[in-house]
Amino acid sequence: MQAFLLEYYPWIKALHILAVIAWMAGMLYLPRLFVYHTEVPARSPESERFKVMERRLLRAIINPAMAATWIFGLLLATALDAWGEGWFQVKGVLLIAMSGVHGLLARWRKDFARDANRHPARFYRMMNEVPTLLLIGIVVLVVVKPF
């Protein structure tokens, strides 16, 4: 299996990078949509438009991109036998945290869909920074491999 993965490693890596870019684009955009959504009245035409945008972004881009990121990332880890590396283990923790943020965004989207948002725009502005911080940590670990 590892020989097969190493043969296709450049393709797997390219697909992984593309998936990460799509996932992060969505993870950075969805909280921004939430900020704007909090600024319009519930059940207004604008609110209904935001609901459609949020649902489509999550279902058509963010969810598939996260799945692809995980699949191609696990294939890369298997190809490189990175499981015991310290940098990879810490990256795994940050990736689980990123997936947790993804889950929170999905839950908050459902709240907006039910007109049951409980957070102010400032909360979503702050949450918009969390994926960025996690991404910085993940990229540094992958590129620098400090331990």
C-alpha cells in the first residue's frame, strides 16, 4: 500500500492542498456571513437569502472539502509513515480542533436556519479568527517540522 501511495504522492499532495484551500475558504467565509446575517431582521428577505447562502456554502463546499482534506491527508500520512512524528501528532490535535470548529459552524448555521441565533455579530467576528490561528499552527508544523 505504501509503495502505491508513494507512486502517486505528488497527486495526492496536490489534491490535499486543493481540499485544504477550499475548506479554509469556506471556514473563513461562513462566520463572516453570520456577522452580516445578525445585522438583518429574522424572516426578512435578506435573512432568507443568507440562509440559502450559508446552507449552500456548508453543504456544497465546506463539508466535501473537509472530507477530502481528511482522506488525502490520511493517505499522505500513511505514505510517509508520519504517525509517530511529534509534529504530526500535534498537527492532528489542531486538525481535530479545526474539525470541531467546523461542527460548531454547522450547528450555528442550523440556529440561523431556525431563526434561533443566540450570538451577536461580535461573537462571530471573534470566531472568524479561530480557523486562521489553527491554520497557522498546522502550516508551521507541516513545513517546519519543529520536533
